[in-house]
Amino acid sequence: MASKNDIRVTIGGKTYTLSGYESEAYLKEVAAYLNEKIAEIRNDKSLNDLPFEMRNVLLQLNIADDYFKARDEVAMLRKQAAETETYYSDMKHDLVAAQMKLETAQKKLRELTDK
């Protein structure tokens, strides 16, 4: 089993200790992602007058939106991969059938020419 990592990161200007079995690089990447999303909300001047709670909900909605888009993209890519796999499997079967027909035709031709 992988060892547990404890890493200190700064998220939204506050320092936290993240703990998990993921790599330190991964935990830093997660923190960087959160900081990026927080910066997007902070840099949108049209949101400055909103209460903190409302901006926090917008942040959560943005993260949820990213998640759902990524989930949908993964589902689409899995479907495409399955369709591609089926296509190539069908092609392989067609090739084997064609090779068998060719071998049968060649055998018949040899039989005819040997007579």
C-alpha cells in the first residue's frame, strides 16, 4: 500500500495540510486548481458586490460544472473507443473471412490446374 502524504498548501490565501495517499505532486495540482478557480471569481469585478456566501456558491458551481463536463467527455470518449474497437473487430473478422475465401479459391485453382 502506498504511504500517506501530508503536504502543506495555500488555498485562497490560507494554509492547509492536505493528507492522502495520492502523490505530493497531485495534491499540489489539486490546490493549484482550486486557487485558479478562486482567482477567477475574485477577478470578476461584477461579482465583487455579492456576499461571500454567494461567491462561494458560484465557486462550487464552477467546480461542479468542470466535473460534469469532464465526466461527459470521458463518457463520450469511452463510447468512441468502444465503437472503434467494434469497428476494428468487425474488420478483422471480415479479413479472416476474405482470407479463408482466398485460400479456398486458390486450392480450387490448384486442383483445376493439376488435372
